[in-house]
Amino acid sequence: MRRFTTFLFLLLLHTAFGQNIFQKAFNTDIRPFREDLSISFKDKDGNETSMPFSIIKGKTDGPVFTIIAGIHGFEYPPIVAVQAILKEIDIDRLKGTLIVVPIANTTSFYARTPFINPLDRKNLNNVFPGKEDGTISEKIGHFITSSIIPVSDVFLDVHGGDAPEDLIPFVCYYNNIKKPEQTLLAKKLSEKSGFQYVISYPYTLSDTDAAKYTFKQAVQDGKTALSIECGKLGNVQEENVNLIKKGIYNMLATMNMYQNGTGPHPNMIYYNNQSYIRSSAKGIFYSDFKAGDSVKKNEVVGYTTDEFGTVLEEYKSPKNGIILYKLATPPINVDDMVMCISSNTDINNEYPTFDKITNMTTSSRKELCKLYLQRYAQKDLAGVEAIFAEDIILRDWKIRVEGKKKALKETKKNFEAAKSIEIEILEMHQDKDTVAAELKITVNETEELYVVDVITFNSQGLITSIRAYLGRGDE
Ligand SMILES: [Zn+2]
């Protein structure tokens, strides 16, 4: 009997502890409800920290929207903007639930440490999905992955330029074709956010790859996730704080959770192809360029000298584009990111907006076709693989193959044979499940091919057939 009682007691204790304080607050049925709490972490090296969070449940049920700031503790505008939201939000006007993490990396914040948590020297935005028994950063990552992401419908991670970084404000999401609904919602939220620059990244992870980044983990877990990047140089700029606030309110309005939106930016600019310049020198960095400047291919955008002024390395832009963010202070180390240069491989500068995609089953075929061509131009084999159906038939003026494996093998051959592929869409027509695209393809910057691709999609939005016809241009 005694043994039985002990067993029962342990079982109850285990259940109580199995539900952490976050889950306990989140699972309450009380509405409206607000609780401001903090969860503690301790790792086996004896490092301790805590992470504050608020659960805010509006009067009526609705989506769960998570907002995280301070994954990087030196990025202040996101932290200050989230403070303002926590203060302003009127619970009686809120529909659904907000999960707000005001500062995810409190140790980095209070120690004024850029990028990393000084306790374990790890970058919290590089440890996802995290580890239950790992170092302090890995434990925080694991908590976010295992407790916060699973209950979120929308997951927003807010960043800015860190202490040494200049950056133009933008909103970004992953073009994850494996989850078209979530991706289209992320795109819609980005477009409605009020930010002028809407950036998308290709999504090339397999289902078992570690996501590393916080909001990429949420994408990997099938959530609608996106990120704001706003603020720079370890300072609080009021205009950037306001942009972030506006962005969050616009997203909440788009989700019909809170009506305080101001509408989209009247002149949105889309970029979907980011290139990075990295340093191979350690020394003193110089650049006359600012974030937002346009650069030309092969233009010298900065240089590094040793401590005596001798130039060690010059940095050239790999392409035409604009500087999304850049290193903006003198110290530079080997492998540091010098600049991120963004451009649009998409071809027509007019990228279709969410409002034009009214029906996933029909009108998004053009969008999917553009994604395929974009991935093809980026030689993104994993991305192409994700949108090929198992029974795909690939046929051009040279070959005909059946099945995904063989089609991918041919695609890979083409990728390996070409140093660079540029695709310009000249015309695009759609009829039910089939899109015909008239293309000018430039291989290795010199060889021009005029091709018509006729691409058919199945009901899941995967490509079942590509028929390519070779033609000629006007010249
Ligand atoms: Zn950051």
C-alpha cells in the first residue's frame, strides 16, 4: 500500500512538473487573461539565466500570435518596440492570444554583448532546435522549440542590425514551397506589414536538417513564421521603434486579432536573392557605402587594412543590387559578414502580391512556376526537388525522362554544366493546371537560349510535367 502511494505521489509530481509555468499559464481557460512571468534556466556548467514572457488572452478566442524580441540582446529597437506594445495593448480589444517574449536573451542584454550569450559564447539564433540538456543557450532554444512554437499559429522573431551593423528596415520570410499555405500567409503578413522592403529567402532544408535560426525552426515545424529586421548599430532610433510597432500592429490587424493597422506601404520593393560578402582578412575595415545604397557588379565596396595601413583585402560586389545590411564599424575578423547584397532573380520586377493570388488551386500556378524558375536559376536542387511530383515527366529537345529521380538527375547535370543561369520571363500564360512560360535563359552570362516551358501541376501544386521547346529570339 505504501509503495503504491509513493508511486501515485511521484506520478502526480511528475505531471505537475511536466507542465512548465509557460504551459500552465497558456492552458488557462480564463478570458480575458494576462500573466507576466519569467522562466529560469540552469545548465550543467552552473550558468543561470531567466527569460520573461507574457501570455495575453483577449476576450474572444482566435489565433495565437507569438512575438519574440531580444534573441540578440544588443538589438534594441525590437526590445523597445515590444515594450511599447506590452504597455499599449488593450486586452478588451484583442481577439485570440499573444505570446510575447520581451527579451529572449537577457544575459546578452544586461551584459551588453552583441550576437552571443556571454555565458556559453553561443549565438542563440544559431542553436535551434536547441538541446534539453545542453548549454544555457541551447536550453533556451529547446524551450522555445518545445513549448512556444508548437502552440503558435504565427511566429514573429524581431531583430535589427546588431552593434556593428548598418541595415535598412525590412520584413522577411522563407519561400517554403512544401508548406504553401503557411508560406502564402507569411508573404501576406509581410506585404501588409507596412515595411517597404519585403525579402524572401529560398528554403532548402530537408525535414531532418537543424534549422539553426529561431524563426526558421518555426517554419521547419510547419508554422507561419517571419521576421522583422529594423534598427541598427546598437542604438535606439525612434523611427525604427515606430516602424516595428506599426509592423506588428499591421500583422495583428491582418490576422483580425487587433484593429490598429495602418495598411501596407504604398511602394513595396521585393527582393528574393541575397548574396553575402565575407572577409578573409583580419584588420581595420573601411567602406563609404551605407545600407540601402545600390551597388554594381564588381564594384569595390570596401577594404581592410592591417594595423599599419597596408591594404589586405578589397571587397567587390558579386552582382548588381542594394545593400541590405553591412558591417559598419572598423574591427573586422576572418569570415565576418561584410555585406548582404540583395537583388531580384525574379525576372519580372513585378512580383505577384498575395491579393492577386486569390485561389491556391488555380491562380497560384503562375506563382509556383515562378518559384520553380527562381530555384532553377539559383541552381537550388533541393528546392527543385521539393516541387517535383514523384511521377514527373521531363521532356526537352534532347531528352525525355520519367520519374522524380531521373528528372532530378538531368536537372543536376544542367546545374553542374552551368556556372551561372539567369532566367528572364518574357511571357507567361495559364490555363487551369498548366502554365506556359516564354523564357530567355542566359547561361554563363553569354549563351542565350529562347525556350518555352510548358509546366503542368497536379492538385497538390507539384509539377507533374515539363515540356521545353527551343526557339529563337528576335535578334
Ligand atoms: Zn539579430
